[in-house]
Amino acid sequence: MATKLFYGWLLVLAVSSCTFKSYVFSEKKLAARFAENPRYRNSFHGLCVMDLATGQYIVNHQPDKYFTPASNTKLFTFYAGLKLLPKRIPALQYVQRGDSLIFWGTGDPTALHPVLKSQTVYQFLKNAPQKLYFSAANFQDDHFGDGWAWNDYNAGYQPEKSPLPLYGNVLRLQQTNGRLRLTPRYLGRSTLPGSPRQPADRALHSNDFVYNPKTLADEQLPYRTSPALTVALLADTLGKPVVLLNRPLPASPELKTLEGIEADTLYRLMLQESDNFLAEQILLLCASRLPERGYALNTEKAIDYATRNLLTTLTDKPRWVDGSGLSRYNLFTPRNYVQLLANLYAEVATDEAGEARLFSLLPKPGESGTLRNVKVYPATLYAKTGSLSNNHNLSGYLVTKSGKRLAFSFQNNHYMVPIGQIREEMGKILTEIYEKY
């Protein structure tokens, strides 16, 4: 009799547990939660969560609706990089002909970058005994992405794309005790003191900069790129002549590649700090690996290739237009992200070291990247943020209290409340999943 009672109680507990989980994660209950919450009532929200061990979706609230993803787009850029780029990114392509060295950019953004500070290209060209010739003929793209805000041209988060970026394609202005320091110094010839409303400003159509000596401390402004300016900056930095050519890439047997930094270093900075410039250049790097259209540096080409060849298992067809998510033309579903994250996990996290590598590339609450000051999420969450005005999204991985590995995407669009309130509500739901699943 006692045995029957014992197993009877186990059955009751099991049924109760299943009922509770169904109550917490059911689409009907979750939809009601969103509808009844005044912070969510007048906006659009989607949440999709998959158990990576089983491949089952445990939460599905509008998983197939399209949202403006903002910087969550960088997860797709990251995946394209993982699939198309080697462990060390190509820094330059070049040929040697007699006493001449002709070189082309690959889109590598690291040369003299203010954070990455790569010296690879600089040292290679500085030590080259040949005469230097630069060609930008392989760059077949616009300097801005489709749908970027034109009046953000002056913002540090929107540098222009180019085949061979230098100094991160930004001018850095630093003032200490009244002394001004410019990097690169070459642009100092067109930088003057004045009284702009901001600490520093740049003209719309030229590299004429003005700064306010009373308010300037440390600012970064994008400069207008061009092949001619690239040559001038190189010559000034290297201390020797560099000549501009307009010559296409030669046949591959003749072409050599200079290896650059480890790709993970680039991915980590892009994902953790949500660096738009690095994201855009990574897609150009991907394009440099594709024989279609002669290895031309072109964002659209890289996206088209990735969509046709790398993303064939996605249930919903995304609209993907840039590498960074600056464009509001991008449209992805929560299910897009969960399926991409599942593919990433299956390909990278093949053992503990692989999982540790993957998680280390993403921001972690209270610890790193864009989540370093956010503490409303479980500590075992590793995810990419994505924010534009009135849009905030989070997609990544969650290790639950019981040890389960989940892929999730939480999309929030067109809200009119402070972003902190959106984070609080996301934190409540994600913490509940962490505790109960």
C-alpha cells in the first residue's frame, strides 16, 4: 500500500511539474502577460527559446514575426565570418614586380586601429624595399550602407566603409591641459578651433573639422574616405612615398596574402562592444574570399552568398542588408536568431573548450561588453544586444539553473517607455526561464 502511495505521489508531482511548465511557457499565457503589462501594451514583442539538447522550442511568442533587429544583425555577420574567413584574417593582398610592390586592401579594419592597434600592415609596408603602389579597384561598394541615417555621418559609431581602413577611419581629438593631440596627425591641417555646439564637428562633404577648446576632451569623428586620402595617410605615417593606381586584382597564382590578426579578436570586439565599423568590414573581408565578381569587396555580394549557401536551413527568409544593423531595412524573426544560434552552437561548441570559446565572444551581464552594467539578467547568460531608438533586442544563450543550454531571441520594437523598463521586464521572464526550466 505504501509503495502504491509513494508512486502515486510521484505521478502527481510529475503532472504538476508539467502543468506548471506549460502554464509558464505556453503561448497563450505569455501573450496575456504581454497584453496585460502596461510597459509592453502598445509595442511589439517576440520571444523564441529552444532547448539545444533536444531541438525543441520551449517558448514561442510571435517567433515568425519580423522585427527590426538593430545590432543583433551582427550575429549573422559573425556566422558569415566563421564560415568564410581563416583563423587569421587576410590583411593585404599584393604582388611584387621588379622594384615595385602593388597592394590591395581586403577590408581588414585593424591597421593602426585605435583599440586593436595592429602593426601588421604598417610594418610590412614600412620594411618593404620596393616602391609602393596602392590600388582600390577591388572596392565596389558604397561608403555608407543602405538605409543608414545620413545625419549620423558625424557620429563615432558610423565610420565609412573602405578597402584599406586606417586608424579605424576616424579622427581622434584629445585635449589635455589645453594641448591638442590628433590621430592621424595628417588631418590636423584641416582642423581648427571654433565654437560648435558639440565638442567637435565635421563638415558634411569634406574633412574640415572644428573643435571647441572649452568643451573638448576626447572625441572620435569619422573622416571622409577616398583612395587619395588612404595614400596620403599611408605616406605620412610610413614616411615614404605611396603612389595611387587603378589596377584590378591579378590572377590568383601571382597574388600573395599578408596574414593579419586572429579572427576571434575581431569577432570579440565586434560582438562585445557592438562595433558597427568592424561588422561592416568583416562582410567586406568575407567578400574578398569569394571568386564571384572577381573577389570584389562588396557587402551585398557577401550577404547574397551567405543567404544562398550558409542559411538554407532557416524557416523564415530574412531581409539582411548590412553587417552592423545600423539600417532599419533589416528584418529578422526571433526564430531566425534561434536557428542561427543553434547552428553556431552545433558547429563551435563541440566540446567544453568550444563552448567556452563561443560564450567568451559574447557579452555577459555585469561583466563584459554591452552588458557589463546590466544586472537584471541571469549571470549565466551570453548574448548580443541590439538597440536603435525605440527598439531593443537580445539574442544568445542561457544556461539554466538545472544546467540546460538554451538558445533564445527576445525582440522588442516600437516601445515608448524608457529602455530600462524594457530590460526589467525581459529580465523577469528570462530569470523565470532560468529558474524553472
